Amino acid sequence: MSGAAVEIDRAALPDTAAFRRLVAEPCQPVVIRGAVAGWPLAEAVKDGAALRDYLARFDAGHPVEAFVGDPAIAGRYHYTDDLAGFNFRRERMALGEAVARITKPGEATESIYAGSLPTEIFLPGFAGDNALPFAPAGVSPRLWIGHASTIACHYDMLDNIACVVAGERRFTLYPPDAIGDLYVGPIDHTMAGQPVALAAEAPLGDPRYPRFEHAAARAITVDLGPGDALYMPKLWWHRVEARGRLNLLVNYWWDAFPVGPNQPFVTLLLAMSAIAARPAPERAAWAAWFDHYAFRPDGHPLAHLPEERHGVLGDSPENMKMLRAQAMRMLRGG
């Protein structure tokens, strides 16, 4: 049983302020229909030759790394059965070659997927020609292009606007707190940087993943067509199926609510290295401290004092810098 995402009309998002208020702040997935339907790229993708010519206008000549698989994998890029390797190979090639192989007429004899290409590096000028008015200033889009594919269920550490330009995409989403029911794979042996949810790639009822049924019951399924976009808050799990002969997506990654130079995942890694192997009662004690000071289910830890007595725990950028500086001194042994 799957739920539905909130939908909002593109006309309701004239600028970044409206996007932040209506889309980002609730921290829930949101579908934006027709978000990029008017892009020049959307016209170019209607014909393979036109797309090749259009992208060639911006091509800076840098080689890309593409995933290449045999037809037998049907575009499902994943681990081998023993998790030791992968069912595809990586090839470096010119972007123009990748696009030509992907858009080659006739039946595909290979499965190719080139993704996460920063356009300011690979296609300078592209962003100006294909603007997204509600995207945060200074955030550069990335290009993803390939044959039909299935990308294993994973999360992003940043907020994400995913814009479908060609093909159809199905996103299956799971909330961040479903992590324990998803049976996540290794964090240091991955296909593209992020660990994947192994249970989401197996049949429902697989005896290896008995808790997955709880996550499946909370899944949100989103179907996007050309021109549509999906906002996904950071840490939402998503499995992506690209269903067209040619699939092209442009996405924007950024931290919608930065409070300093450090990403929260860095803190998680440090906590794992310092706490995970300690006895259960001590882990529970640290969990209480994390809740009290960081997650604050009962509000600010010094709410019982006047604000002028909150000291370094006062919520200001200057105090955040002081906390970070103290942590860095302690890590250095100072």
C-alpha cells in the first residue's frame, strides 16, 4: 500500500522565497507539474540528432564516466549476487560519444547511463539557457542521461529538485526513519557514493528482510512525465525507474537549511566512530544527551533560563562557529 505526494502548481512558485515557504520548509516530498516544460532542452530531446546538436553547443570537452551494462541486466544497475562487485562496468568517454550511443537509432545492444554531470563543468552556459526561477541562487544543475534504467534505492545528503526532461520516471520514496526496515548495504562499497537499501530491490516477502513490509506500507509512489519535477528533502530514500528509450533528468542539490560549514553527516560519522562500539547502557546515555542537546524533542535545553544566559547555546551563527571551533580543538587534541 503506497501513499501519494503533495502536488503544487508551478504558477504558485514565482521565486525562491515561495519555494522555500511552500515546498522546502515542510520537509516532505512535493511534485511540481510542468516545472520545466518550457525549457529549450525540452524541445531538443524530441529528436536524437537535435539533442546531440543542442548539447554540443555547450560541451566543454571533458570526458564523463558512464555505467555500461549488457542487455541482460535490463538497465538495473546493482551489485553482483555476492555483493563483492557490480553487474556493470564503468567507461570513460566523451560526453558527445555517450549521447550518441544512447540516442543511436534501433534496438539497443548495451545499457548506458551517464549521471551527476555538473553543468558548470561539462556544459557551461546550459543553466542560463534552461533556468529554473525557484531554484536557489548559485545552485548549479546536474545532467543525467541514459537508456531505460533502475537506480537502486538510496538517499541524498542534500535537498534535491529532480526535473524530468525526457522519458518517464517512477520514484518510490521511503521516509528517513524507515532506515532500519530497509536493510541498508555497505557504506564504503557502493555503486555511486551512497549506500543502497537492499530490501527495496528484493521481492516483497523475501525472508532475508522480514522488517521490510513495514517500510513498504509507508512507501510513496510518484510518476513523473516530461516537464515535471519532484522535490525530495535530504535523507528521503528513493528508488528511481527511468522508463523511456531515452531518459534525461536535470537535478539541483543544495542544503536548504545550512547553519554552518559542516554537513550533519560528518557528525554522524564521528558519532559512529566514537559511540557505536560502546556498551548498550552507555549508548543509551549518549542517546539521551543527543536528544536533549541536538534533537530537542522538549525544546531548547536552556529554555528555563533567560536568553541572555544561554551562552554558547544561544541560537546564532556566531555561537555555531564557537561550538565548531571548540570541537575542532578537541579533535586536534588541544
